[in-house]
Amino acid sequence: MTNETSSIRCGKCYAPIKVGAGRDGDAWGSCPVCRQEDRVDNIIREAAEYSLDRMVSDTLSGFQEGELTVRSLPQREYPWIARD
């Protein structure tokens, strides 16, 4: 059985992931477009990290120049993202 989720998307092509049971009995998610796949627990962790990074970035962008000194962080590519 495979279900599509619209809240988590592939970080490469932004397609909604499909979730189903793998041969090992664990829940797996995959992108129907680029075929990237991983265990659902890893997908959820990556999407949560993406959301947290976006939230921090959005918060810091609201400060006026000089109000806060922030060291720039390297940009990261996420394999899985939470829908914007």
C-alpha cells in the first residue's frame, strides 16, 4: 500500500513523497519523480531540520542592520523538505 503525503516534498524536485512499507517492514518514502528514497523517520527528521532552519532564517532576516551580529551559515541542500 502506498500513500501520498502533501506536507513533505522531495528536496530535489519538490514532488510530494509517496509512503509505503518496505521489504524490511519499515515505513519508507520515495519521490515518484526522481526516485530518491529513505526511511520515513529519516525523511521526517530532514524535513523538520529544513523547517527549523527556515524559521531561524526568517526570524533573523527581520532584524535591522546593526541590531544583531550573526555569522552566516553555509547553505545546505535538504533531501526532504516540509511544504512551504
